[in-house]
Amino acid sequence: MRNFIIDIGSSFKVGDPCPTGYNDRIAWAQVHMDAGLKQERCGHCSLWFWPHELHPETRSFMASRIKHGPANVKVEYRVCLTCHEKGEK
């Protein structure tokens, strides 16, 4: 007699917090990708986050562009919730 283990998996929804198990993380990320979400990079720590893991406030600064002629460009970015709580600018 053989015993089988069937892993049905968890049902995740967009916006759920990231689970701890490896296989659950893969399923969780797949749900987000299937919903059409794309990860964005935090403007401070440079780590990648899903849109719901970033603070809604947009920050900006003026930068100089040298390629294709000099010009000033406004750069807008968002920071993750952790960097926002730390007060990083």
C-alpha cells in the first residue's frame, strides 16, 4: 500500500502579506503576477516591492541629464513602508 501526500496549497489574494514558506511565496507571487501587478524598486534601499508594499506618497528631486543634451529632469520615486517609517529621504 502506498501513501500519497497531496498539497492543495493556500488560496492567496492580491494584497495579502508575504507568507514564510518557500512554496507559498511562489504561489503568492504568481497570484500577484497573474493580476497584472509589477514590482517597483524602492527609491531609498533599492529593494523590489509590490505596489501595495510601497508608501503611496511620491517623492521627487531635480537631476541633470547629460546624454542627448543638457537638461534638468524631475525624477519621481516611491519608498517602501520600512524606509518611510524610518524617515529616510
